[in-house]
Amino acid sequence: ICLSANGNDSKKFKGDDKMDGVPSRVLHIRKLPGEVTETEVIALGLPFGKVTNILMLKGKNQAFLELATEEAAVTMVNYYSAVTPHLRNQPIYIQYSNHKELKTDNTLNQRAQAVLQAVTAVQTTNAPITGTTVSESAVTPAQSPVLRIIIDNMYYPVTLDVLHQIFSKFGAVLKIITFTKNNQFQALLQYGDPVNAQQAKLALDGQNIYNACCTLRIDFSKLVNLNVKYNNDKSRDYTRPDLPSGDGQPALDPAIAAAFAKETSLLAVPGALSPLAIPNAAAAAAAAAAGRVGMPGVSAGGNTVLLVSNLNEEMVTPQSLFTLFGVYGDVQRVKILYNKKDSALIQMADGNQSQLAMSHLNGQKMYGKIIRVTLSKHQTVQLPREGLDDQGLTKDFGNSPLHRFKKPGSKNFQNIFPPSATLHLSNIPPSVAEEDLRTLFANTGGTVKAFKFFQDHKMALLQMSTVEEAIQALIDLHNYNLGENHHLRVSFSKSTI
């Protein structure tokens, strides 16, 4: 359906101010004040997620706003059904549109697109938000000054000082409490003013602290004030330097503290945080410390073994698990359980790798089934006794030439991304053309949606139609021999084509 400015939607909604209708990521906004700008309408959607399109029907005082996901749109509609949104002191009305996406006529909509790009740029480059771009026109009510922060893909430890340094860019941080919940590192961080919390959330949610890992997930906390009892490496009240350190709390080992001090001073915070990137020396210091500190509650030595369940027992092999889990770490051994063939134990090289594989692969689809990945209580995976045939269910990959993370500081550490429909291919010989690769990947049972060679033709991006198809293609084709002694390398990409 092409949406022109003829206001078809407006007729259906006469006198219907309720927010019912079938959820859609396109929202229909009515009763806008005459002089309202695109920026103000976009700002309504920003706190809920990325805004992907906008169409203003100026003469009718209406607009259509498209969000990146239906989930974001539902959150927005639910939120504004409890709190009436206002623009320029006038109440406005928001409901789902009958359109599933906005196909906008470019000439009519160039201005809106330009504004959208400008506002999104403010969000993604983390420029401090100034003027009316977002902050003054955003109509979010007085939010809490307390943020809840979850850190995904925690490859290196993240200290309270690192958080303080990053979040101070948006205003005075008063208090921080860090803790581990559901095997995830989390923090509560309190600003003096909810506006600072709002700006920090807009700029930092989804950003990486280190290259390609330690991703920040930020929400507003229901708490409006934190009560900090001790000042130590787990919690701090910056307004009360006199608090005791609480002797029962282990302080950081001095050597590690020194490594962190070095690393945090290198956090390039004054400029924009573009993955809040840290030079390699610091990453190395952090990695060394990670070896000793490891994940909260997971020492680097322990918990290297994962239990994977709900596997498709007709299809799964130790080799396929080795290939998929090998994207996130060096798989040492795989054992499919003899009396429960839909489950397997996988031993990774260290605790960080098992944590990383678990956070990325739990809940993904492999051979049509949603797999569950948890930490096992086993310390190692036992090999079968000499001369005992266990039908190839256990395999030792300790000396595999296919480990991606053997070399310390390897580029592969920086290219760890969640499973995605777009795959990154490398090591392509000159004789292999786009058509060959499209055919090869289509043969894994999926549909190739898009393909793009990099300039040198040794690498390419290839997009399947779903994440599940991409997972399947990676399992089938990573290390595939393309001839001329070139084995194809396949990993997940963060780019789209």
C-alpha cells in the first residue's frame, strides 16, 4: 500500500480515540498542533527504540511514525495509553495504523528523511544532546534519575570505575551499585537529575564498552533513590566519601587494580564514545585481569562446560556443535549424551568463552529447534575409555586447526557478533564468482536475499532470509573447500546489506 497524503486513515478513526486496533510498527498520530515539527514527532518515539520512518500530513494535523520493531511500537502505545502525550501543551492521540510499514513517496518526504537522519545521528554518535534536537521536545515525563544497566557479552570485566567514567559524560553520577543476577553483571546508577539519565540512556543504550563486547543495555529503574551502605569495588556513594568499605567485601587484588587503573585512564571518554573503544594495550590488561577475575561468579578456570539441550537428535553431530559454538570460543570437546541424544556437553577453552557462547546461542534455532544453553556442573568432558566405541558421540577437538581464537589478540576477538541473518565470508579465491557463492548458500536450504563483495573480492557479505537459515549455512559451509587450497571462513556480521 502506498501512503499518499490523502488521509485515508483519518476517516476510519473519526471519533475513535481508543488505542485499539491490531499492533503494527506504524503508529497513526492525530490532533497535532499546527506548527509542530518532524523532530518533535520523532522525539515521541525515540525513548522506545529506533524510529525508521515518518510521514507528516501537515494539512490534516496528522502523522505516521514507523518504529524499527512492532515490540517498540507496542511499548510506546502502552506507555502513552497510561500517560497522555502532549506536544506544545496540546494532548495528541496515538494508535496503531492499518499499514504494516510506510512506503513513502521520496519527493514528498525528503525533508522528513533528512530530519530523521539528523536526529538518529545525534543518537548514534553520542554527541551531547544540545538545544531542541531531542531533549527539549521529547515529552517523556519525569523519568527516574536511576538507570538499570545490564552488560551483555562480558568478555572483559567491567568495573565500577569504568561505569563511572563513561556515565559521567552525561552529568554528575551520585551513586552506583553493581551486582550479579541470573548470571548477568548488572548495575544501578543514580544521577542528580532525570534529564541526565534520559540523555545517557539515549546515547549509550546498545553501545559497546570494548570493541565488539561488553554491550550496555539500559532501562530506567523503578527506584528513584539508591541506598548505598559501603564504598568499595561493588558499590559507591560519591556524595559520601566517609562511608566504610565493609570489611566482609573482598577488595580487588592489587595487581588487578593496577591493571584496571591503567585501563580506565585509557578509556577515551572526552571525545565521542565510538565503541567506547579502548586501545589494545588496555584490552590486553583487561584480558589478563579477566583471566584472574573472570566473570562475576564464574572463574576463568571453572564453568568451561556448557549443557546444550532441546537439540534435534536426528540431525545434530559433534561436528555441527563444534562449528556453531566455535564462533564464540575454541571448543575442546563435545559429547552428545548417549541416553539423552537431544542434549550435549560442550567444553570451551575458558570460562569467558563459555559465558559468551551461552549469551549468544541460548534461545537460537538450530535444525528447526530452539536450543537451550546453560552452564554445566561438570568441570570437564570425559572421553570414552580406550577401545570403547560410543558411536562417534564424543569427539576431542583439542588439536583442531579450526580454532578461531588460538592467537592472542587475533582479529577474530573483535568480530564476535550475535547470530544474524547476514554472514561475513572471507578467504574467497579469485576464481569464485557471486553466482557460485549464491548457489552454494542456497543449497543449504535457505534463500539468499542479498550479496555484496568487498573491494578486494576476498571477502563478502551474504544475507539469508532468517537468522536460522544463516546459522544452518554457517554450520554447513564454514571451512568449505572452495578449491585452490582456499577454505571458506564464515562468521556472523553486524552489518546489513
